[in-house]
Amino acid sequence: ISRELSRLLGGELRLVSAPRAGSTFTLYLPQIYMPQRFSRKGVAPPSVAAIRGEASPAAGEPLAREADSGSRHDISVPQPALSTLVNEVGDDRDSLTLGAPVLLIVENDLSFARFLLDLAREKGFKGIVTSMGVSALALASEYKPSAVTLDIFLPDIDGWRVLDRLKHDPQTRHIPVSVISTDESRERALNSGAFSFLSKPIQSKEMIDALIDQVTEFTQRPERQLLVVTADAERRNWLVEYLAADDVHVTAARDYDAAAALLAGNSIDCLVVDAEALHDGDADSTGEDTEPAVDSLSIVLFGETGDATRLHRWQGLARSTVVRKARSPEDLLDQTSFLLHRSPAKMPEAHRNILRQLHDANEVLKGKRAMVVDDDMRNIFALSSLLEDKGMVVVSHDNGRDAVNALRLEKNVDVILMDIMMPEMDGIDTIKEIRKIPAYKHVPIIAVTAKAMKGDREKCMEAGAWDYLSKPVDAELMVGVLRAWLG
């Protein structure tokens, strides 16, 4: 850590050491600091601030930054330094230009990744490629790509976890993710928030062309199309007024037949069915066998009395459907925004405020049980104080063996923060033992370590950790990570 800090300051750290004589560390710093600049061919990628337009280079000019610019990340995803991430296929991360659409390709098969990269470039995208799930989260955090293609079978962490993390983070959940995998789990992918699913092996180039064209059309469209259905005219007007925005056009229908006609003649991204004011026939009848109007459709059933099992007739409107329930107006806005892949930057302030309050970290964390495992009581005290301030219940242990024994008896811990550098049983071994306990196979474990060695993060993930924080822990970052996994 000190060596890297000295390098960033333009200096170097030297060590002279002799047995029984001691060690002398000497820090050399220049009297006049000359900030290093990164060019198009430099190892560091352009800053996210520049890509977003906070800098204003000439059109088409590759973006550059100074090494001391200190870019701030506004997304709660801990990430390795981008300069340590391997550019595996010579992608475009070092030559991004202002306004260019970016496709993040997360693909285990690098030959197929190169194929996707070439096609993306043909379609006008800049491409960023990685075969690692951990790197994918870091790259998505930094670059906020226009879209993502995601392989499920990755070398480090399960692709489903990558998708889950992207869709639980308020700053990335709007990004359309197309799952491309040999795993025949179309339904799971769409229910988890994926934009589309394509099964390997790919039969033709035209299938990928069609997928990229679909993503391009969706991301470039200024408005999402939402259809609301209710028999009550007053509720129809209220729903249209509540959900409409500059980025969402709302169309209303009074019953099933009117909705089916609108679906057949228009491009509808999401359907809201009002359970409180539907005719019984619309809800219950399986109806006559009709040809599906669209290939896929997202449906939100709105209302306290809504029962998703009563939607058989509505599900017949599409060949495949994703059904979600919303019991309150706030839930309705949240679910439709999720399914429409709405960017927070394009939402009106009123909608952003509603969603911000709904996903408030304190509400998400309140009452959740956290276990802190660290051999340094000062760290336990600091972390426990922060978590308790957020309304969490905290238990702690100063060694891995005690933590494992406690978890075998206690089945209601919601998240575990695990120090890696501990005597006797280190954090890696402790995580492996915890994952053997059936009740904790799928509980979030967050590795916390002072080590900053390349590959540490990957080792933690391989052992079973779901995330990684470096000491000293950034409080805001940690709360964001907890919110993402527990939300």
C-alpha cells in the first residue's frame, strides 16, 4: 500500500534491512510534483466523469485524465483498481469517446467474446470485455455501460450472482442485461431482471445481430411504453398521471380485449393490471385459445387483493411472461421502473425521491442480524457501532472457529463480515467451513481485509465470499454493499 501511494506521488519507497541490525525504510518524494497523464495507450482507463460529459473534449477525441484527479465513485460496489484488471482481448476501454454507446461483454469463452466484440463494433458500440464476474461488477460500476451481455458460467463467481448484484444496485439496475449461456434458464433470467436470454450454442450470426439490434433500439428509444388496464375510469386517470414521465409514455385500457388490441398494434414494454378494479371475467377466465400478441411481456399485478394465480388469461397474451406484484403505489413505481430499465438520470425528481425513500439504506438494514468476525477488538467495535447506528443487530467473534461453532447453532444471521487475516483459522478457511453449513450456503459473506495484493479478491470469492471490502473500511461504501445484498 505504501509503495503504491509513493508511486502515485511521483516518488519511491526503499528498504535496507540486515539481520539483528533492523530495517530502514526511506521515502523519496520530488520537491516539484509533476502529475502523470494517461494517454490513449496508457494503462489507466478514462475517468467516468469524462465519459459522462463532466469534461468536454473535442468530438471524437479520446478522453484523458490526470493521475491525481481523484475520481469519485457514486456507486456502492467495492472494486479492484481498474488498472489491475486485465484487458483480455484488446477491447476499447482505453479509447472511449464522449457519447459512444458501450457494451460490457462478460464471457467465459474468449473466442466467443472476440466474436461479440467485433459484432458490437460493427453496430456502433465500444466494447469492454471480461471473463470474470468480479471484474464485471467493477467495470459496470465505473463505466455505466449502455448494455451488458452475461455468461452464467464464469471462472470466479456464478453469473446469477453478478446479475443479482447489478439488479439490486440502484445505480446499475436500469442497465439492460442479456444473458447468453448454455444454461437453459430463460425464465429464471427474465424473472431476475434480465432484458433478454439467448441460449448457446448460437446457431447463426443473425441471432447475435438481432440481439444487438434489439438492445440498440431499446436503449436509444427516448420513451418506454407502459400499458395500464383498469375498469375504473378515475383509477385509470390517476394511474396514467402517477406513472407518466418524460421517459415513460402511458397508455390506458379498460379491459382485457382493449389491452389485447393495443398489444397487437403497438410496442408495449410493460403491462400493469389493476386487481382492484377489474371485471371478474378479465381476471378469472382462461378465455379462448388465442395467438399470443407478443413474444415476451412483463406484467405487474397492482393492488392489495392481487393474486398472481388469476392472471392465466393475461399471460396468454405473450409467449413468455414475467409477473410481479405491487401492493402500494410506491411498489408499483418501483416494479415498473425496474422492468422498464429506467435510468435514474432520466426520471423526474418526484419519481427519484419516491424510489430513494423506498430503498433507504436504514430501512433495508433495520432489524437485520450481522455477524462481525475479526481478531482486533477495535475493528469489531468500529464496525459494530456503524451497523447498530443503521438499526442492525450485531454479534461478534474474535476468531474463525468460534464463529463457525456459533453459526452451527444460530440460524438467523443475515450477513457476515469476515476479516481475512486472522491467526489459527484465517478468514478463507472460515468462509469455506461456513459454506458447509446448510443454512448458510446462500447468506452473504463480505470479506474484509487490509491486504491489497493482486488476486486476494478472487481468492475470497472462490472460498465463498460474495463481496470484498478493503481496510480501512469506507463507511458509506460498506452500507451500500450491505444494502445491495440485503435489499
